[in-house]
Amino acid sequence: MRVFVTGGTGFVGKAVIQELIAKKHTVLGLARSEKGAKQLTNLGADVHQGGLGDLDSLRKGAAASEGVIHCAFRNTTKDFTVSNFEAACHEERHAIEVIGNALVGSNKPLVITSGKMLLPPGRLGTEDDREPNTLSPIAMAREKSEVIAMSFASKGVRVSVLRIPPVNYGEGDEGLVPMVIDSARKNMKSIYSTTHVRDTAKAYCLALERAPAGSTLHGVAEQGTQLKHIAEVIGKRLNLPVESRGWDGISKHYGWLANIVALDNYISSEKTQALLNWKPEQSPLLNYIGSDTLT
């Protein structure tokens, strides 16, 4: 299958491309710069010039392919505000609409990325959950993308939404796990769902190949790992003391990430594993952090 991939130069996107190629698919990757184009070429993908805001480029890329995996999302971490995140979600919704419309009536697969953090905290989240955390403007903004994506299920597009956890880890990770490692003195009771990026990539590929139209999927390997256990493993590995901090200390240390770091995210993927025959195989997060893989 020839697959159009957006966000293919990101941490998760690179793993998705590698998995697709390993499974004998061909990849057309979206690149907005020469650097991105070179990265895609090195991964073995063909290059399609354009960016997330270039709607004509997205339309042409989708139309030229037999399936689409949409991983791209504007990076708002360096200048994070709620309004910036909402603007990124607005841009994402336009991209989904354009890609979906290019596939209408084709029964081609379209896999859209979403996040676990939009679900209400404090309880086990499942694939049947549709209502976002109404107290979070971030969750409300991201949920609208899911609604738009799912609208194409009745228009002849085999669309699925893959919710991935806040902690994807593995070689080349530049996201939340290194931030936590760098902050190795923190100890909280927050619970994260986690997945190794290689297992996440397999979930994307299986969704592309097998997911029925209208499927909501959870790419979660571990339902919940307490942040305090992560901190303890890091502290032991780096010979650092582990100390507990209240909200003021957390907020001061993590800045905009505080609301994410302090939020329980306990998620099930039981139905996804059964539907796709997806079986996470990589080392659990605590084993990974405690291994010689990290320095």
C-alpha cells in the first residue's frame, strides 16, 4: 500500500515510517523543509513538499495515496498557551477536513492521531469514551478533531482515531520522559499510560490495515505507571534523592507541563488489542528507564 504520512519527521512519525517500510508498504512523507525532506529520504520514504497549513499539498498527497496516517501537529511546547494550543487544533481540524474530503467514497484508510489527555482524569478510560474532560480547554479543543474525523466514516472513508498516551518512549526520545529524567528529584502520585514508540508504530500500521470505519483505538501498552515510581527508578540510577513537592513546587518546576505532569491518565487498550490483534512487545517504561539504554 502507498501511504501518505504527515508528521513523519517527528519522534512517533519516524517510527511509523520505519514500521510501514518494514511491512513492505511504500511511504510518501510530508516535508516542509529541506532538512525534513532529507530525514524522510534517509528513512526510505518519498518526499511530498508541503506543510500542515498547506491545504492544497495535503489534498494532493492524500489523493495520490492508498491510505493516510496523520501524525502531524504543530509544536506548541516552546511557546505554550491555551490559545496557541487551540490555534494548533484549529489548524489540525482544517487538515483533517481536507484529507478526509480527498478520500470520500474511496473506502481508503485514514488514521488520525489523538491523545489520551482529552479523557476525564481519575478513572479508567476506555475506547468507548467519547466525552472529553470538560474542565480542560485543551481537551475540549482536541476532541473537536475526533468529531470531524469520525464524520467521514459515513462518507466512504475507513477512518479510525488512534489515541496515543502522553508518554511514548524509546531511542531518540526528546519528549516528556527526558524532561522527567532531567527533573529526577520529583515524586508525585500521578499516573501515566505509556507505550514504547515501536509498539505505537505497530498500532498505527495495524489500524491502517485492519480497523473498521469509525473505530476509536487506544495505543496503550501499560494502563498506568505512577510518576513517583518513575522518579524512584531515576533516582536510583542517577544516585539522586527523591523528594515530594506540592502543587506550587510542581508548577514552578514544570511550567506549562505542570497540568499534564499532575494529571492522572489511566487508560485501557483491551478492545484495541482484541480488534487489531495488537500485542505490545517492548520493554515496559520502568525497565527501559532503568536499563543501560539511557545515560
